[in-house]
Amino acid sequence: MAEKATIQQVAAAAGVSTSTVSNVLNGRSNRMLPETRDRVFEAIRVLDYRPNRAARQLRTGQSKTIGLIVPSVSNPFWGAFARELEQAALGDGYNVLLGNSERNPERERGYVEELWDNGVRDIVLCTSLPSLDHLASFVERGLHLILFDRPVQPGDPPLVASIGVDNFIGGSIATTHLTELGHRRLAFVSGSQRSVNRTVRHAGFVAAIQEAGLDVADMPVWPGLPEGVEELEAPEVGRRAVHELFASGEPPTAIIAINDMTALGACKGLRDLGLRVGADVSVVGFDDIPLADLVSPSLTTVRQPIARMASLAVEQVVSRERAADRESTPAVLLRPELISRDSTAAVR
Amino acid sequence: MAEKATIQQVAAAAGVSTSTVSNVLNGRSNRMLPETRDRVFEAIRVLDYRPNRAARQLRTGQSKTIGLIVPSVSNPFWGAFARELEQAALGDGYNVLLGNSERNPERERGYVEELWDNGVRDIVLCTSLPSLDHLASFVERGLHLILFDRPVQPGDPPLVASIGVDNFIGGSIATTHLTELGHRRLAFVSGSQRSVNRTVRHAGFVAAIQEAGLDVADMPVWPGLPEGVEELEAPEVGRRAVHELFASGEPPTAIIAINDMTALGACKGLRDLGLRVGADVSVVGFDDIPLADLVSPSLTTVRQPIARMASLAVEQVVSRERAADRESTPAVLLRPELISRDSTAAVR
DNA sequence: ATGATCCGGTGTATCGATTTACCGACCATA
DNA sequence: TATGGTCGGTAAATCGATACACCGGATCAT
């Protein structure tokens, strides 16, 4: 098997200089005769030449790689998103480098630093922490940040883009679905982390409660984990929440979970207590992971259009590359959709 | 924020040559006085210097990155594995680049090529296709392949390592568990892809059937998807299989699925038909994804020690780096464990 | 005394692609 | 006849880290 060809060999084979080959490679083929260009292309084809990324990156300081930082790939939602993003990126000649932040700013910063050192200048960040201060210095130095599921906040560095569903609407339609089924005691369940999406979804919840003529003060509230306890996995959060909510005097008849995994944990918790999901207590999730339709009872949830969002994120990156320093920082907000299944039913 | 420092600046600050800094960086500090080394370290610290990966890679042809190719991150098992592997790799200063093959040799090859071009020389490959011919040329050129869940086969290129559970035992204990519960009609369900792990797990199944004094010929068989139909997602495979198995005269009383996602699909299929999982028909999966314990009924399954395997894989990579060209090609086979839950019960 | 070896380094070519400066030929215009 | 501009292309510096060749002085074995 022949060793990998270099630009010099291509140049020699085509009878031109390396500069010309480089020009061809970078689309500046207007600077030469069409026949010259064709000779170069032919040489590239024959030698099966592929530019060395390291050399290119060393020279340009840029790399065709997108960093993707998610809270946890073991949550199927992020797995699915990663897959879609990768698919979209590959189509545009980009690679994807994946990192798990576990919602930890420390790790998040570590990953960004690592990626930056690797020449990555485009990062899709999926950990909706309230503050981006720990990343501000990178953005100043030229990092292109695309926030997923976290709209730009007042204190954020300038020029970061964002993509996500409208969490207010999401929280609201989930809640309205339940109030229309006659539920009057609804609990909103999430981990204790103050993420932006949690805040907004909760606001949607509150708005829908009021719109239904109910009082938020009447809703059972899970106080969350005690301080200092390390963050639990999403399902365990749902389970614990249910256990504690139902230990109190007036438990809810319906639960709105921050995401599907937490919802599934809540379902488990209900079964632990001998309650039937759907019939006794309604549960609605958020995300619409493939499993939502698979479990029993199937899970009512708010669907996020994963594929759409992934390709928008990649589009973001590609378009910036073309348009150099643009003024606008696009903020895309998609409309989520309620998928009604068996985990919700009219109140008894 | 200062621009990134280079090795030259460090050398200047420490009053030594770049060669010396390079030697320090690469652990050859025995070639200089301890005080010289300390001056260099101090300069590195003060300047917050971090070597440029591209430059290093261009020169050495190596990169501290591990490629990970999985069938599909949207399957939580692979998501969890990816996470563990990443964790382990990070500890040793490696990055992880993730790819989805969708069990397609074409894509698999494409990823390997892409990774190779990026200087990646260590790839953990998780798609147990029977043949590695499409990758042989890379292995010849020096690619270090670590096969996950696919023991080395007779025709494979030399010097590839492998890590996985003993699928024969896995298939066997799952089956024995069912025969001990009194089941006499067991169906083994998997996609039509001829993967190595499928073959071996099936062999374990057959052996256990015989050991129980039963005849394999009596077992209901799902013929699989018709030729030419594109491969389905794992859960859909399970669901379809159940639908078709139960349409025939003598359906099974227990199902052994190739993995948990397929098992969950089978459960879904049983519910479609009005059958109760566990009570009417037993189902056992493979993998033990976190969700196995979460769904209702919880899933009996064969556990793969993910974290252990991930760290072994990374260890593989790191140790090879140290030991240059070693003779032995380690093949690690771990013993899987049956986790008994509610989806299996004594036959009625 | 002599050559060999070790110590603690340094100088510099090199990896492969990009990019700036520049060059000769040709053409148009004044 | 100058002058200047465009076309089609090349030569060489450059990005940052690595590693090979080498060097002067001290030490050691014969």
C-alpha cells in the first residue's frame, strides 16, 4: 500500500508548483488556466491525495472540527442529538469531537480548553448553565460558541449564537395538556441545578397554571436535593422526587418532568409506591427520546425536533465560516410539539 | 488575554534552547541538570504554555486521540460505553473522536479513513462485522485496532487486540435462566446482520438448549427481515419479530433478545398483542443498560461490565504506546453476569 | 598519554500545507 | 515609446514542535 501522498508529489505529477495545487485545493482556480486546474485534479485523483490536516491546521490555525459538549451521552436524548449533529457535520466536511460535561463548569471549561488547543474554533455547547463567565476569555480570543437549548442571556459575551426549542411554550403546552385533563395538583420535577432551560420551562408551567385559573401556591413542590449532595442521574432524580412528594399530605395527580429520563424515573417511583402511571398519576416528559414510545405505559412528552436543530447548528458553523465576522448573532427558537401517549389520562 | 505561548518563548524565558524544552516536555529530563529542568517548568507555568497539537502531530505523525466507532450512539449502551471510555481516556491525556457506523462497512471505512487522516492511530471499533478486510490496509500501515465485543477471527489481520465479554457464556446463562424457569419454547431474536457477537451468543443459546435436554429444532425461529429491506432500528427488530413469531402456530413462551433495546422492542410487541411481559411471556435482554432497571416490568438481562471494559481498552492503547511493537495481541474476555428482574418468570 | 565514553546541553533540518512577494509575458493606452 | 495592468504561475518564508547530529569539557580504562 502506497504511503500517503503529499502536496509536493501532486505538484510534481501535475507539473506545477505546490502553490498552484494549494490554490486548486482552496477553490482559487480562477487564477490559472482551466487545463492546468484539470491536470491538478487528475493528479489528485490518481495519487488518491488527501491534504494533511495537521499541516493545514498548523499553518492556518483553523481546523474543520466541531466540538460538541453535552451533559451526558448516556442520556439517549444527547446520544441521538450527537448522532444527528455528526451526520450533518460530516456532510459539510466537518468532524465532531465529543465531550461530556456532566453539567460541571469545571469539566466544561476543561473541554473547551482542550478543544481550543486542538484548534477547534466552533463549539456546540449543550449545558445550559446560567453563566458563561468561565468561557468568556475563549470567546474573546475568537471561539465561536453555539448554545444549544439555552437562549442568550443578558450577561453573556457578545456574538454567541443559540438554537433550541421555545422552552416556555414547551413547559406551557405540557402543563395545559394536564389541566385540560382535569388535573389540579401538578408538580414540576427537575434536578436542583439551576439551568436556564429549567427556569424557562418552569415559567411556562407557571403561566399555564395561572391561565387555567389555578394558583401556583397550591402546587406541590419537591424541594430538591439537600445542599451538598452530589448530583444524581436523571432517572434517580425523578424517582426520589416522587417518593418524597407522595410522602407528604397532598400529593400531586400529575407530574411534569424536566426531561424524559427523569420522567421515566418518576414512573418507576410511582410503581414503587404501587401507583399506576396514567391511571392513577399522569406523567409528562420532555425531549421525546425514541424510548418514550417503547416503554409501558408509553410516555406523553414534548418533542424536540432533534434532526432539525442539529442541522441548524451545523449550518451556523458553516455559514460563519463563509461570512467571516458577521454582525448578527442568530438566535433560533423552534416550536416544540406535544406528543400525547398513555402516561397521561383524565384525572379520576 | 495573552496570545498562546510557543516553545520558543518558553525557551527564551528559561534561558535554554527549544531542544531542551522539548526534552522536558517529552520526559527526557535525565539529559539535563535538575535545576535546568526546574527553570523550564517554571517558565511553562508562568507563560501558561501548552504545546500546539498540530505542530506536534505534523512532526511526529502521531496524535493523542483515540477514535471510537460505535454502531449507534442513540443506543444507550453505546452512549454509556462512550462516556466511560472518554472518562478513562481523558485521565491518560487522550481525546476521543466519536463516529457512528450504523453497522455499515462503507461508513466504517469512511470513518477510519477520516480518523487516519487526522493522525489517529488508535481506534476502538465496536461494530462486530464478520470481516475486517475493508480495514486491513490501514492495519498494515500501522493502525492500532482494538476490537470491542468481537474476538479476533481466523482471517483477521495480525496484531489487533480485542476486548469483550464471553458471548458464549452470556448466551448460555440467559438461556439456562429460562429453561430453569421451565420454559421449553424459546426464541432467539436478533437483526439479520451477521455480526460475530450474534453468532457466538446464538451458539451459547444452542448449547444451553441442548444441555437442558431440549431440541434446538423445536425452537420457534424468526426468519429475520426479508432480503433487501433496510436494517431497522433495534427496538423495531424486536417488535417485528414478536409480531411474526406470534402469528404462527406455536409461539415461544420466552424470548432471548440480542440486546436490551431489541428486548424492549419485543416487550412493546408483546403488549401490542395483549400479552403480559413476565407473566405470559418471558423476555431476557443483553447489555444491562441503565433503563433496564427503570422500565416496567424491569428487564432481566446479561450485564456487560462497561466501565471495566472501557478502561481496559484505554489501557490497551496506553500500554502499546509504551511498549512499541509488542508481539502479543491481548484478547480479553470478561465474564458476563445475569441480572434477574421482572421480565422473566416461571412458565405458566 | 590516548582514545572512548558520558554529561549537559545546542543548532538546525524537517514535517506538509498556506501565503506573500514577485516574475515574465502580453496587452492596452496615452 | 514608455507606462501600467492583468494573467498565469513560482519561490521561499512560515506555522510550532521534534529529533538527529554534534560539541566542548570532564572522566575513565588501558
